[in-house]
Amino acid sequence: MLLKLGVAKDQVKKASRSRKGYWSRVAGSRNSLVNLALSGRYLEEQGVPSMRALWVTFKYRDKAQL
């Protein structure tokens, strides 16, 4: 799946060769491979709402400037 999302093959190989398995290296938002694969642009294209935009709208209501 990471390959399909545009992560380089050598980076995917490094992540998959962990003694704990690939999931422990890939899981979590702090992982650089996940951040690379699931960029803000990609998430926007998938229809995921911007948390920043939602927060600003909620916090400042009518005064919100995005």
C-alpha cells in the first residue's frame, strides 16, 4: 500500500525488515513514511476535512479567516 501511495521502494523495504514487523514501524502518525504517503494534499483529495479549518471555524465562528 505504501508503494501505491508513492513511497520509495527502498524506504518500504527498510520499514518492512524490522524484527517487530512492518506494522510497528509504519503505524502511527509520527512515522515519516506515513506522513510522506498520507500528505495533506492526498487527504484533501480523499475528502478528509482539514482539522485546522474546522478548529478555526469553531473557535472564532464569524471572525474566522482561513
